[in-house]
Amino acid sequence: MSLFSRPVAPYTNAMNLTYERGDVARPVGHALLYFTTGSPERVLATYLIVPPISMNLARYMPPMFAANLPMGGLEGNRPVPLPPVPEEAPGRAYLQRLAEVRGDDLIYGGTVLDDEPQRLLLETGYAAETYATGYQTYTADLLTVEGAAATPELDAAAAVYSAMGEGQRLAELTKLTGTLRDSTERGDTRGVAEASREMRALIETLPAKYRGARLLTAAQEPAEHGRRLCQLLLERAYAMHREEYLELGRIDREIEALDNGNDGDHNANTNTPSRT
């Protein structure tokens, strides 16, 4: 079985967010999130913020909230739902007007049971994670500043990877690619965010010739094209490391054919590249 052939399964119903205002591909970083409940229908709403400044909000929250929110303590730039448990709002039309006036995204999170506050707290947290992941993906390249300081977490990871030999780092790159693809295909947005951060820290320690940035993007493409591209890019990295230039030429041609929509003539080995 290929490294990338694991079954796809839904993560949680809270991941099925509907943008009623805004663009799912370009989240603005602040949104009104609402759920519906009961009959007649009632609307429960909260406000999502992806902080532009790194902080640890858990220090300021009651223990009952800080211990149960699925956000790793709200550290760094993790999303913040205010309030953590959605409150009743005047209705959909009110939220639509409010979002237009404020320039917020408006997101529908689905139907919930309002008599289960613990469950509603978790669903809100998962929805916030989904929204924040979309925002961070959109802004990752836009906000990259040359020479900007890395976070302490990335500094520590990069230090560990820098101490490894290049072959060991390629082995780790293979493993992280598989983890990221698995999270992507399962719709596990928290797993995607964590694997992406780890993989980005590793890529920073590798020469550009290994095309790590492109591999990171391909690993988050859920279709067959992404799976095949990851496989070829990893094969290419190992060929480059071993200075197998004839093999490198063949792989580059396959990548070019794949990018041009013609993947029918490849005869490449479909197994995971050797780590030796």
C-alpha cells in the first residue's frame, strides 16, 4: 500500500462551514459564526477572531473554558471565539446586516442542540480552528517578511533538524509529508496546521534544490494530482541527494507531464522512496 493511500473519513460535522458572506479562499480573519437550534428556529452566534498578535489567552480565561477548548490553550495566533459558547442573536437577517456594516465574514456552522453547552463549546472551537486554518493558509505567503524572526516553537524545531544529516532530514520530510496528506484527506484541520508547521520548520533547514515549498503545497492538495506530485517530488529529492542525475531528469519530465495534465505515460516506481 502506498504511503498516501489511506482511507478518507470526515472529521467532524463542525467542519462543514458555509460562507454566507466573504470568500472561503480569502478569509478576512474576523467572522460572525452562527448556529441554528430548536423549532421554531433560534439563532446562536459568536464572533471569531484570528489574533494578528501572538498571545496566550488561556491565562485570562476561567479554568472551565481553558481546559476544554480544543485549541491547545489558545496560544500563539490561535482563533478566539467570543463568547466561547454562542449566545442567542436576533436572527439571520440581523447577522447579515451586521456583517455587512462591519466588513466581517458571515459563517453558518449548522444545527446544534442548545441544551448541551459542553458540546456547543467544542463545536465552536472546531469551527474556529477551521476558519483560522483557512485564514492562515491564505495569508501565509502574503505576510511573509524577509528577515522576520521565527517563533520560538519553529526555532526549536529548526535547531533539532539542523543537527541531523541531510539524509535523515529527507527521511523526516517523507514522514511529515505522509502525515500532512493523511490529515488533509481526513479533513483534520488541526492535524493539517500542526503538520504544516513542523514541515515548514524542516524545509527551512533544507537547500532550495529539494523544492520543499512546493512539496508542502502539494501535500495539502487532496486530489490524486497532489498525491502523485508528492510522490514524484520526494523521489526527486532522493535522486538529487544521491546525485543520480539521469534519474533526476526522468522525474523532472514526469513532473512536467503531470503539471501539463498528462500523467498517462509514467513508468515510475510507485513505492515510497527509500530512506537509506
